[in-house]
Amino acid sequence: MSLILKDIVNERMPGEICSKFDISRGELFSFQSSCASRCQMVAGMCFGLGWSSLHSLLIQFSQRVSLGVHPDLLPLLRIPQLKPFSARCLYDSGFLDPESIASSTIEDIVEALNKWRPFARSSQIDSSEHRLRFKLGQSILSSAQNLVSKGLFAR
């Protein structure tokens, strides 16, 4: 079980984890949800006992388990439109937090999102797909600016 959990928080693809451990996707997602939930419960107990450091660690780990990501992606995943894979694309392009996205341009965000198709040349992306990515880029930029302006993002 701990090896499955290790693979989850190390951003392994669900299909890869399922074949490696010979489990179904349903079992994997159930296990992932159960681990995140138990982590939250223990964090709540730590909070009640005044163990704030352990509480903080467990809350962060619970988020990592729930989302299946490294801790470096957690700030980006505060933006509602982002999922782990798109957050990874943005992070790998130099967008480390909502603040860096809020101060960028839509074109920079769209360029980073185009890494979803690493083997496709930009000329191979049709206009409807480009429009969708542009709208997603606008939405991500707007949400990041909103988070930063309202002070909902703390380093």
C-alpha cells in the first residue's frame, strides 16, 4: 500500500500504477480517496491537540494524495481551472505560483498549455483547439489575478 501511495504522490499516471500493482482504477481511486480522508482526520486530531506543525504537514500531504502531485504544484492548483497535468505544464514553463501567472500574458500561458501535445507542431493545432486553449488561458489568467488581488494566495 505504501508503494502505491508513493507512486500517487510522485505523479505517476493512474494506468501505470494500476498495471504495476495489478489493481483496477476504481480500487486505486478508492484507496487514494481513503488515504486523503484519513490524513485529514489525523490532521484534525493534531489541530485539536495543538500540534500545529504536524497539522500543517498532514494537511499538505492530504492535498498531495488527493491531487496526486508533488508539493511544488500545490500553489498552482489553487487556481480552479487547473488540473495536475496542466499545472505541471505551466510549472515546467516557469509559472511557479498564481502570482507568476497573474503577471504574465495570455499568450505565454497558451504557449505553456500547448505542451500538452509535445509531439505536435504549433502548425498542427487547429483553430478550434487554439480558441479553446486561448479561452482556458484567459480563464486561468483571470482566476490567478483574482487570487492575488484578493490576497488568497500566500507564499
